[in-house]
Amino acid sequence: MRKRLRAIGALLACLTVLGASACATVPEESQARVISSGGMAPPAPSVPEPDKDLDALGVVRQFVAASAQPNNDNARARVYFDPPAKATWRPDRGLTVMEEKFDTVYAPEQPADPNRRIVLLRGTNVGKLGPDSAFIPLSGGFEKSVQLVRQPDGQWRIVSPASDLVITEPDFTRNYFRVPVYFFSTDRNALVPDLRYVVQKPQSGLPGRVVDLLLAGPSDFLDGAVNNPLGEQAAIEQNVIGGPDGVVTVPLTGVAGQSDEQKRLIAAQVVKSLQSVTSSRIKLLSDGASLVPGREDWRASDLPSYETDASPSSSLPGLMVSGGRVRSLNDGGPIPGPAGSRGYDVVTAAQSVDGKQLAVIERENGRLWLRAGEFGHELARTELSGDRLSRPTWRPALPGSGSGGELWTVVDGSQVVRVLRTPQGTWASQVVNADLVRSLGAGADISAIRLSRDGTRAALVVAGNLVVAAVVRNADSVSLRAPRVLQAERLRNVKDVDWASQDSLVAITDSRSLPVVRVPVDGLRLDQFNLSNLTPPLHAITAAPSRPVVVADAEGLWTASEVGEVWSPHDHSVPGDSIPFYPG
């Protein structure tokens, strides 16, 4: 906790004015330079006063616009305050983001004093930026009361300002830059991106701000779901700086006692996290010496692949269920074994990330059963059955565990269950604690679940809403924590979802105007796929890193690699109820 507070404090101290672009250009090698904390900072630029003779409504509207620029202790926002408020105001570390269109109106009841006014700020929530610099989606409207007093010079100024800032979504996008900060999954060496937002300008300070986020640890959402090799004692000896040789130096301290393996993981964390804000080489130091013995300068290309477990091999083309059997997406032919020869009446299925395991939902005598086992062989019937079983989703086996991994499904829309293959070759089920997911609404039906391929998050369809939750494990149980509804105002009646990457989702709805969408895992934005050639309603979707998205409608299967791309018929499309799926 002490480390987190120290690092967050350092992050807040470096918040400065932002640029106009939503996607800051990656700096050139020699540009990442930060003034040393021991040096003299340049004088703060003068801040213009508000437009003269604004009415109280105009003052509030301009204050909202100025709040998006937190440079020099929010100097641009402070000019809208009376002198006492200017001197004492301490804004919160986070802020609220609302839609672009908002209203300022006079409150129905006003003070008797004509030199005092109360203005109501009304808007629609998009979300909030938390103290951990992670975005949290929100929905619904809000109203804030703002008090103003006419000053002796006749100008209206805000008095007793609230500590929470409110800005519009366009201002947030223009002024804040999204950076993936990397941690590791809790039980394997798979890098996990943790999306955060930092102010864009000065661009030269971006590497330092990213390192501050790393030192602060994972976001509240992923806390407990990921591992942080940096540990609690890590800090920096001085500012992260870029030199004339085109190298960004990260001078760590507090990590010298870590094992060489842990230091290599730390190097991966830092280098991967910095690659979105600088193209420079990274010099990693620990108490003045090389962090990793034998190597001082790093690029992302120098790192081993930590994403192998989280992405299916290109040799695995994907599968589909059609006509009660499992077929290959590569050639449309049935796969070997009973699952492909109609030895089972297959309703839906899932292949493990490594391709070695297969799970199918089988219909027999009006009831659904889960079978699982080695791909191409007889699949063992597990003890799990129900009137409804969602399409299974796999999590890779733990390294050295001797097991075949685990798979999850939802039984009858309410009970999330994981099924594990034991070292003895049998399958055992365990209920996942999904109380927080079910608490999203009375009778919240869970119709679909997809584990991220790194195992740290779960995407669910809950009562038609798109939900993401963290997967938190302890010695003897697993729980879904911190569930969040993504794009609640725009995404209704969601039917299916899958992971396009570790930090983005694709989903289908029953809407004819919004049938296929892509959403980042934090829900900040929504991108709509092209509508051409699709025949809503769609009934299935699958996606994976570096793979085209595949959707299914009554006419068959369709593929598209980009949001704006026209959907093309799949080479082995089968009309009807085909369900495509990539490994995972």
C-alpha cells in the first residue's frame, strides 16, 4: 500500500497540459527527456483570464473545458474561482467523463442575493478515471450544483468548488493517452495488458509517467488477478530520462534482491509497457548496475515471447459445429473421432488454446451434457449437465501441472462452473463464485462466458449486457470480481462475445443497426463493423489475435479483419445454425 501511494503521488505530480491528438506520436529516440527533480523547472506559462462579462452559465461551461488541462496544478481551471477557492481547492485524483453534449441551467431556487447564483450542470455519464488512472465505465445521467458569486469587478466566479472534476469525452480523448501497462498472469509467464490513461503532454515525460504506473502496481480491477514481479519495494532512484544517445534510462532500486528470472520478468514488464510511448532503446539499471546481468540496453524485440500461452498457434485454423458434428474451418471436413462422425449430437464446442483438448456440449434425451478429452479421440462425459449449457471456454493447463487444463461453462443461466482435468485423467467440477456478476440485476441470466486466453479476465453476456470481470484465484477457489457493464447505453440484447485480443472484445447483438461491434476491455469506446452482406439476427461470433473475425447468420459464415471491411463469405460456409470457434 505504501508503494502504491508513493507511486501514485509521483504520477500526479507530473500531470501536465495535454496536446490535441488522441494518439500521441511515438517519440524519436532522443526525445524522451525529463527535467531532473533536483533541477529548476521552467517558469509556468501565464494563464489567460476567462472571457470578460461571462454570465454564470458561461463560466461553468468554460470551467468544464478548462478542467481537461491539469497542467500547473490545474491553473486553467482555477482562474474561474474566487480568490479563496483558488488558494484552497484540491481536486480529486480521478475525474468524471461525460458525453459531449451537456446542459448548464439555473437552479429553480436561487439565493435572494442577486450577486449569488446556483447553476446546475447536467450530463450523461460515460465513465470515470480512477485514482489508479484506469477507466471505469458508467451509465445514466448526473446533476451537479455549482455556486457562483459576482466579484467586485462584476465578474462571476465559482465559490466552494467540488473536488471532483468533470470533463467531456472528446476533451478526455484529446488530452489523455491510453497506455497498456504490463503485468503477468498469476500462475504462468504470460504478459497481461492493464489499460491506463496518462496526460499526453509534454510528450517527453510519457516514459516517466508509464514507469510511475508500473511502480504503483496493477489497477484496482486487476489487483489479485495478476502478478507484479517488480514487487512492493521497487522505486526509481531519479527521474526516467532520455539521453543524447537515444536511450531512455530507467534507474530502478529496491529490486537487487530479486532472482535473475524475476529480473528478466521485470525487464519484460518495463520494456513492453514503454514500447507504446517511445521507440528508444531502454537502459534498465538496478542501483546503478545492469538490472539483468550481461544486458543493459533493451528493445521489445529482445524479449522472449510471453504471449505463447495466450494466443493460438497459426497451425490451428479453428473449428465449427454444424449438423451435430465438429468440422474444420480450414476445409469444412469433419474432424477425426466421435465428435466429427456424429458419435455425439454436438450442440456447441470449444478447443483448448494449444489445440490438444476438445470439449463439446452433447444433447441426449432432451438434456445437455459436457464431454471433454483429447482432440480426435473419445471424449469423457463429465458429471455436468443441465437444460442449458453455454459454449465452453478453455484456460490452458498450468506449466508442470500434469493436467489438461480447465474449461468453464454456465449451467442453466445462473451457475458458472469450471471443470478441471485431474492428474488421474478424470474431470472434476467446481462452482465459481459469481455472486457479484449475478448482483448486476435481479434474475440476471448469464447466457455466454469467454475466458481471456491469458486467464485473467472473463467476458460474459448477462441479461443481454456485455460484462467483463476479473478472475481471482486463491488456494481452493476462484471468483469473478469487479464486474463492469461495457457500453450499457448502446449495447443491448448482446447474444455472443469473444476476445479479439487480450484487451479488446467483439460482440454480436440482435440489433439490425448494430449487429457486430468491437469494444476495448475498459469499455471507453465502441467501434461498429460494416453491415454489408450480413443478415441479422446473428447467432455466433469468434475472434482471436491476428485472425479474421467470423460471424454466423442464417445464410452461413462471414469473415472480416477490420471494422470497416465488407464481410466476405467464408470459404467453407454452411447455411443454418453453424457455430464457428477459434481455440480458447
